Amino acid sequence: MLIRISLIVAIVAGLAIGALNFIVVRDKITTLQTDLANTKTTLATTQSELAKTKSDLTKTKTDLAETKKTLEATSAERDKAVADDALQTKRAEQLSDELAKTKKDRDDAQADLAAYKISGFTAEQVANLGKTLKQTQDGLAAMQSENKILARKIDRLSYELAKYEGSNIVVYLPATLSGKILVSDPKWDFVVLNIGEEQGVKTDGELLVNRGGKLVAKVIVRSIQKDRAIANVMPGWKLGEVLEGDQVIPAHPASS
């Protein structure tokens, strides 16, 4: 009997414990189901926000690209505007200079006109006088050029006449005369100079050859051309080898 009671008590206790465990497990399952539902809701919200964030990011990138293009276009327009402004400023300065020159030309023309009126001549008469003056100046320049040629001829003829008469004369060359040797022939002791009749060289004129300020030789002119002369090295005056590029100056410079 005692054993039966004990078994009944044990069975009742087991049932009580099983019922208690079922209640605890049911509560845990309910809690887990609630947590799962909350997690799904949170996940869905998060995914929605993520999608919205991606959309916003894409829009932001697009806006940024458009802003960059607008900025580049604005910068290009600004640079063009600066360049145009500089060009316009330069043009304005040129126009200002041209205006100043035009005003000066006008003032000069007015002054010339006033001078014409004071002189008593008409503009046509003044123009004719200007042409006559120009022609006279040209004629004078031609005469002066001819006089120089005649003077050289007179000097040459006078020298030849003196030589014919047996006079021992010295040929003076211009004090400012300076030249150099273009060609030198050591075998025949003659040189070609880069100066001639136009520079005042005369036949039988004597020139000192120097190099670096040291006397090398003395030469005497034998023939002259417009801007060239041929000379011979004078015996006893050859102190060294005469080379191309050596300088020459008059041995007997004229006093005036």
C-alpha cells in the first residue's frame, strides 16, 4: 500500500514537473517568436533605409557630376571673359594712343596752317617750295658726291704729276682710316685690304700692319678699287708673318 501511494505521488510530481516545464518552454518559444518577428521588422526597415540611402547616394553623385560640369563651364566662361577684357583693354589703350596721335597731328596741322598764313604763302605755294627745296637738296647732295670724286681724282692726278716731276712726296691718308687684311700671300708679299677709294685709300699710301697692338709690317698701296685695295709688303719692314685678319692703320695720317 505504501508503495502504491509512493508511486502515485511520484507520478503526480512528474506530471506537475512536466506541466511546469511545458509552460516554461512555451513562454520561451513565444519570446523567441516575438524576437524573430521584431528582427524581421527591423531587417526590413534597415533594408528599406539602405535602399533609400543608395538611391540618395546615386542622386548625390549625379548632382555632383552636374555641379562639376557647371563649374568647369563657368570657369571656362570666366577665363574667356578675362581674356576678352584684357583684349578690350589693350584695344582701348591702342585707340587712346591713336586718338592722342590724331590730336597731335591735328594740332601740328593747325600750327602749320597758322605758319602758312603768317608767311603769306598758300598751301600750294608752300608745297611747291617744299618740292623745290627737296630737289635742291638732292642736287646739292649729288654735287657734293661728285666733288668728293673730283677731289680724289685731283689728289691722284696731283700725286702722279709730282711723281712724274720727280718730287719725293708723302701720301697722307685719313687719320680715322682703319681696315684689315682679307688675303695675304707670303710668297709674293702682297695683301688684299677691305678698304678702298670710298674710305679714302690712295695709291702709294703706306699702312702699318699690327696684330694685338704689335707692329708686324708696313705695306704700300699699289691699286685701289671702290672698297678694296691691293698692297705690297715694304722691304725691310717685315717684322713677322702677315696674316689674314691683321689690322691696318695709316703710316702717315692726315692732320685734318
